Amino acid sequence: MTTNRNNLTRTDAVIVANIEKSVPALATARTLLDRFQTMIRKRNISDLSLWISDAKSSLIASFGNGVSKDIDAIRNAIEQP
């Protein structure tokens, strides 16, 4: 549901939309993953603490907990050119 989201066929887009409508937690998880990828791409950690808080109550909680445990390493990795 995250890979090539902008390049889906009409049929696939309808399927993804129906899945996300039926299982909102999946849509939330996708949004959180998008936010994390954007932080990495833009090398901007200003929203990292908020992202961790949001992730901990989602389907990607284990990933959020891992990021939280290694927050210094994550910050350094994002900020390094």
C-alpha cells in the first residue's frame, strides 16, 4: 500500500481505497510511514518526537518503539549529509 502509490492502476487504487476505508488502522500506518520517509528524505527531525508518539499507538508500534530506543542514532543518521 506504500510502494508506487502514485502509479497504481485505477483498479488497484480502488482496492487500496476500499481496504483503507474498511481498516482505518492500515491507512494510519501508511500515513505514519510516509511521514517517517519524508523526515528522512528532507533530513528534518523536528517532528520525530511527535512521530514516535503517534507511531506507538498504531500498527507500527514496534517500529516506533525501536526508533524511540535508538533515537540518538536515528537523529544522527537523519541529520548527517
